[in-house]
Amino acid sequence: MNDTQQEQKSLSDEFQNLQRELQTHILSRQKLESQQTENKTVLKEFKILNDDANIYKLTGPVLLKQDKTDALMVVDARLQFIDNEIKRVDKQIKELQDQCEVIRTKVVHVDFHASI
């Protein structure tokens, strides 16, 4: 295998690894979006309830009673955490996409010089 072929294989392997990592991050983001939607729905339902409504939280095999204020605080905190995680994952996705573009450019450059 000559140097150009080795470089092409190396770039191809690197690109495939980046693509796998990117796919993992995209799946993580989708899971976070699902959790975000679920928690927003819970928040809407809580806001409809009367202040003296009975709210129960499933903790392991046990249902624990919570007051509305505590439940709202927990859901708000969870939503804030999920929003921050989505921002973090978006940043990682962008960085990986940029790295993929750099590798793609290198592949085109190597292919061009190999054809000369």
C-alpha cells in the first residue's frame, strides 16, 4: 500500500469514528428532547391542579406524597438541567460536524493529488 492509500485509509477510519460518535450524540439529544417534552407536559398538568391537590412521586416501588410547590420545583429544576444538557450536546454535535468537514476536505485534497 502506498502513502496515498495509507493516508486515505487513515482519513476514512477517522471519519467513520467521528460519524459513530456523532450518531451517539444525536441519539442522546433525541432522548433529552423526549425527556424535555415529557417534563413540559408534567409541568402543564401541575399548573392545572389546585394548590391542595394530591401529588404522588414514584420512588422505586413506593408512591410518596408531595405538595404542589415541591413537585413544581423538582420539575422546573429537571427542565433546567435538561435544557443545559441539550445545549452541551448541541455544542458537541457542532464540534463533531466541524471535525467531519475538516476530514472530508482532507479526503478530497488527497484524492485530488492522487489523481494527478
